[in-house]
Amino acid sequence: MTIIPLHQCPEYAPILAYWAYQEWYEDRSLGFDLVLKAYLERVKDDSLPQCFVAVEDSLPVGMVILKLDDLWSRKDLNPWLSSLLVVPRFRNRGIGQELVRAVMVRAGQLGFDRLYLFLGRKRRGRLERYYTKRGWEVIDNAEDNDGYNTKVLQYRLSQGI
């Protein structure tokens, strides 16, 4: 399994957009065409937002994004780890951890000393346990981009990747 920036494998953009749409946008007012457009924008270069793809035997099996201003109610915090997803059949193999590591390395290369994320509404308790077990700390409760309460977590890159 390898982690590749999406701009180096643009052919995966429609697949990742479909995953994102199914996981986070299907029940919202955002259409697939807008999600696909966002992913196609991410194939241009290594600027933010930057997407990373986990690939095994030329098959995409996971993704994650490093982005700015992900949580509208906390624009004072940047950058954000976003959209971590591993295909169910490939879970519990450390792929998610490797994707997170790729975002941490890139954030460090860009000069950031912290990384943030907020919890989605699906499987919130499980996600919080996943991240806190790996050194993330809850730093705030905030309103997510749909007006629901969420938790904001932080990782200090100086504590190691």
C-alpha cells in the first residue's frame, strides 16, 4: 500500500468524489456535480486543499484531505485534517493511520505546528476514541457547517508524527 497525492494520480478523483458524496453529502443539499468539481480542482497541484490517496495494487482504498478553513465557526484555526475514509474491506490494517501521517507530514512541511479536525455526525463516539487514542485532544465544542454541535480536536505536530 502506498500513499500518493491526488495530483499525481488524477484518474482517482471521480472515485474519491463519489465516496465523499456517499459518506458526507448525499443527505445534504449539495449535489454530486459540486463534489466532483471540488475533487477535480484538487488534481491541479500540491496547493491546499491537498488530497492524499491510499493505493493498493493500483486500486484506491482510502483518502484524506489537508485543507484550510474547514470549520466555518472556527476560522481562527488552521489547517484541518478532513475527509478521512478507508474502504470498509481495507479497514483495521493501519491505512487510516498512514493517511493521517501523510497529512501531518505535509502540514509540517508547510510550517504549521498544529493540525485540527472536527467530528462528523456519523459514528461520533467511535471517531473521538479513534483520534484521542492516537494523541489528539478535544479543545472545543463548536457548531459544524450545518449548524450541529461538534467537537474540535487538535494535534500538536511537535509531539511526533
